[in-house]
Amino acid sequence: MIQRLPARARPVVVTVILGLAAGLAAVLFHWAIHLIYSQGIERLAAGTRSTFLLGSFLIVVLTSGIAGWLLTHFCPDAAGSGIPQLKLAFWKDFGYVPWRVVWVKFLGGALSVGGGSSLGREGPSVQLAGGLASQLSGLLGTPKNERRSATAAGAAAGLAAAFNTPIAAVTFVLEEIIGDLNSHMLGSVLLAAVLGALVAHGLLGAQPAFLLHGQGAPHWIGYALTPVVAAAAALAGGAFQKLSLGLRALNQHPRRLPAWFRVMLGGIGVWAIGATVFVFTGHLGVFSLGYEDLSLALDGRLVWEIAALLLVAKLAATAWCYGLGGCGGIFAPTLFFGAMTGSVIAGLAQWVHPLSQADHVALAVVGMCACLGAVVRAPVTGILIVFEMTHEFSLVPVLVFGALVSQVVARTMARENFYEAVLEQDGRHIEHHVPPRSLRTWMELPAGRIANFSPVVVRDLSPATLAEVLANYSHDRFPVVNAQGLAGVLTRSEMTQALRETRTPVLEAAVCCIPGTSVRDVATSIVNSPSGLIIVSDSAGGVAGVITLHDILRAQMGFADKQAE
């Protein structure tokens, strides 16, 4: 039926279907989390202390155990936030995401976050919505190698529905997943985000995620404290990144404990921290999203001592849970860290100079924006998502100021954002799959991106070996290695002539480079090389790979094809 539509109308209709479906999936995910949490930990908190401790422990163990079992046996790629995995699928697999990612992420994420694990729902919303859009586009006739636009649209719709923030969803997908604010996919991403937000409006209501009281422009003291809060929130975000990724690195080494048990152990750690905080303070902020305590901080109704305790406890619990392979995102926790940082500094500053309610609100909101921006390294998204979650335009100046300070601090602490660090830790280098934006950039790429690292190397110049090489391989040039190392380059014509004349073949001089040499310099070397072959040397001086003119032309054609997509 879709194929019968006019060619111009077809992409629009497909995007509408994908946006509505992805938005609905994100809303259902939100409902599932809320249902599990409200009927579980939140309900038990109204009872006796012993009932809460026992009941919450059983809920956390059961939900995290089931989530760990699902991740281990059905889809390990559904662990964690899901955004790095979706970004990798977008570039490496042309936007194709398997069905199992969708349903495992939905069930595992709902059980983990709803069951109390200190993680967010935005990452799972983006991954499952993007995966659902990828699969639906396939059912509508899109081949596997053309699903990038559908996946990006689904991700935008999912994030827009998760936080009721369509503008921030668009900028996040363009900044983080696509990596280009001028992408030709902007239209479909924008349309899908609007539709995802409309689904959330219709089913959850049009109210912002957080209702502020006493809001308004801060006074001079609020502006003066903005860089302090932004820097502190960025430090908190950097500490979380280092701690969680450090635990994640340890978790990747072989252990006697099965993977599903480590996920459950992460949930138990959250319970131990969260239950302790609840017993002494009556606050549930360590568990799940922590939105109730976050709302108190935004209203200035949380004393700074409690905010400081919640900050340390939530940061430790989230890092522990994520580091052990939990299923959930980092948006909500980083927003929590930032708001608590702002509340702590506002409370301490109150001892020196009185602060208005607007100042308290502004500093908490600045902390949210700064911490999220520091971890994700998407400052525009950080500003817009906090603005859309609060609907308070007067806070935009301090948000921009805070985002600038946080980026400076974050870049001194780590060279990569959280998602890039996760992919690198897994040995998945996204830069190998993302095409450069210009020919100039492509020419500055390292030679290792285009080299052939499985070359045919001649190690014996005997007539029998030469005849075997001629019979089995069609290459024109071969690197020659003897006991002393690289001896030179042997051409096909010289091998044939040497066999005919029953003599030892004459080798041409070898021109070498290292994997980090730019493509531009390699191209120049090939022009000047007598053999037209460049040897890529390894750290020991051996032959790691080769580059020919064909390799450069093939890579350049691939670059041109990607630019035309």
C-alpha cells in the first residue's frame, strides 16, 4: 500500500507512521516503569520500616535478576544506556536494529528502572524507539542498508515522548547520533520528534516534566554563583563517568560470577545505598528516577545537607549499577546530580548572602544543564532539554552561561563523552564508520583507515614459490620479507621474467609508512614510488599491511557515495 503512494508523499507518510509508533512505544515504556515503581517500592515506603526493607530488597533482586537474565541470554547489546549501541548501528549497520533489541530493552529497562535500579529511561526509550522504527521501516519496504533515516526519526520521537522535549530531541539526535546539525535527515527527524511529543501530550498530558514555583530571573547573586555551580556539577558528572566506566572495565574481565548475577548485584548495591538513605532521611531519591526529590530540589524545599547526601548516594549507586551492566540510561541520574549540586551550593551560599526562591531554582536548573552537558558533551541539547522540561524562558541566560563553563571543565577531565568512551571500551571505534564531512577531512584521515591488513607476503624467492604465487594470486606487486626483515617489492612482471630466464628476481625499493600517516601523504608517496605500492609498517618494523592506488580510489569512491546519501 505504501509503495502505491506518490514518490514525494511516501517518505512523509512513512515518517508519520514511524514517529507515532516510536512515540507510543516510549509512552508505554514510561507507563510500565511508573506502574512497577508505584506498586512496588513507592507503595512499600508508606508501610512499616521492616516491611519496606524486606519488600524492596525482594523487588530489586527479582527485577534486576530477570533483567540480567534477559540481557545475558537474549541480547547483550541491550545493556546500559542503549544510545552508544544505537549510534553504532546507525553508522556501521546502516540503521538496522534487530527485533530482539527492542523487546529486550523494553522488558529489561522497565524491570530495572521500575524495580528501583538507579538509572534513567531516556536511553532505553531512544534505543527501543529507534529499533522499532528500523524494523517497521523494513516492513514498509525499506531495505536493511537504507534505514538510517528511519532509525534517527524513531530515536527523536522516543526521546521527545520520554521527556516531552521535541526540540531537544531533534538537537540530540543531530548532535550525538548523526553528528551533523545540517544533516539532510533533519526534516524526518523534526517531524518524528513533533509526532512523538504529540503522542506524549495526548496520553500523558501537555505539562512540562517539572513544574517550577517561584521561578523568574535570578538576582545578581544567582548569576555570580552560576559558574561555581556549573563547574561543580561538571566535576560531579566527570566523577560519575570515571567511576562508572572504571567499574565497567573491571566487569568486562572474566569472572566466576555469571553476567546475569552481576546485574543483580548492581541492583542489590542500589538497594543497600537507597534503603540506608531512606531509613535515615525518608527520601527515596536513590531509587529509580528520583524525580520526587529532584522536584523538591527545583522548588528549593530540600535542605542542603539532605541534597549533599542524596548527591553522593545517587552518584555511587548509579555508577555501581551501570558499571555492573544494568539496563538503563544516564540522562535522569545526571540531571539529579546537577540539581543536587546546585541545591547544596545554594544552601551553603545562604549562610553568606540571602538567596531568593528564584536564585535557588536557577542554581538547581543550572546544575542540571551543566552536569548533563558535561557527561554527554551536547551543550545545545543540555540547554534545550532543561528549558523544555521547565518551560521557563527567563532561565535561558544562566543555562547558556553554565553550559559554557561545564564544557570547559569537562574537556579538561576527559577527552571523550560518556557514549564514545563506552564504545571505545568495547573495542568499537565509531570513527571507522562515520564518513568525513569534506574531501579535505578525508585526505587527513590516517592510512590505517584504507589499508589492506591481510597482504600476500613473499618470504621465499625460489622458483617453486614464485610459480605458486603467480598461480594462486592475481596481484601485481608483493612485499618481500626475508630473515633480515623487509627486503623490497616484487612485481608480477619481474617474477615472470625471472622464471623465464631462470635467475633471481630483482626487487624494487620499498616505500613505507605507519598507520597514522595521512591519506594525503600516502597518495603523494604512491605517485613517487617506483612500485606503486606502500608498505604499512607495524611497531616492530614488519609488514602490517599494504596500500595501492586502487585502495585509495576505492576509499575515495566510498566517501563520494556516502556524501551522496
